[in-house]
Amino acid sequence: MAGGRLTIYKLENAEVACQARVLGATNDALTGRFEVCRRTIDNWIATIPEFSKAVRQGREVADESVVSALFARATGMEQKMTRVFCHRGQPVTADYTVHLPPDVRACIFWLRNRRPEEWRESRPVVAEAKDEPNWVSELEAASERVRLEAVAERAARSAAEGPALPVLPVLGEAERALRSAAERLHVHL
């Protein structure tokens, strides 16, 4: 005789589970949603094909969303923004686009997972041949080029649009992250 209370599976549980997983819920979170124990969720996944498929599909949608966001951060993106100003006592909105340069940490995370042999943190130190490129130097140079392009673009946009739009400060976060990675790799820049 099996222990525990009986659980009643409802047909709508599959759709609820799929939507919860799309929003990032884990199997543990589903236990609270359905007011059952973790073993019950695991049993439903193992024995009810439509529930298993819904959980898997929801997880895949959420994972693809995160992959897309990470890729956008790693490669740079444009983001539309709106700023509200008060002009002569009336609210005025200004729409503008901000170019976000590639994020070095997102690049490193992506590469460490996609090319672990080349980018893992504890990679054995090997003397570079004269013909081989210095990846850290290339990454640093690329980061600096992107930063300078972003500064030039912001300056040009600011000059063209006037002082109404905010000029974002230039952050050295990419450079700090790159230098930190170089120190961990024992590379002298």
C-alpha cells in the first residue's frame, strides 16, 4: 500500500505548468502551485506524457529567451528609451535609442560555455608561438574600439539633438572586466 495522500491530476495542469515554466518556474516552484510534493511532480512528468511535454516545452521557451538575451548582451544591442521632461509646466516625452556596446563578461561567459577548451579559466599556460594571436589583447583592442565608437556616436547624437537628451557616462566596466580576466589568466597587458 502506497503512503501519502492521493493527488488528483487535472487536464489543465499541463497548460498551467507550461506557462509557469515559460516564466522561469522550477519543478520545486510547481509543487507550491499545485500544492503537491516534489515526488508527485516527478511522477506526473514520468507517467503523464502531456504534462511531461508541457513542462519540457515551457522550459525550452524560457531557456531560449535567456540565450537570446545573453547573445544580445554579448554582441551589443540598441534599446529604445523614453524620457519625460517638464517644459513650461507640461510633460513632454522624448523617444531615443541607446546603443549598448557588447558586454565583455557576457562574451567571456558565452565563449567559456561554447568553446571550453579555448576559454576555460583554468586553462594550462602554454607559451604562445609567434604566429598565434594573443586573444586577450585582441579582445581588449576590440573592446576599446567599441567604447570609442559608442563615445563618438553619443557625442554626434548629442550635438545633433541638442541638450534635451541625456548623455550617458562612459563606463570603464568593460575595461575593468577585461583586465580582471587578464589577471586571472596571468596575462600581462
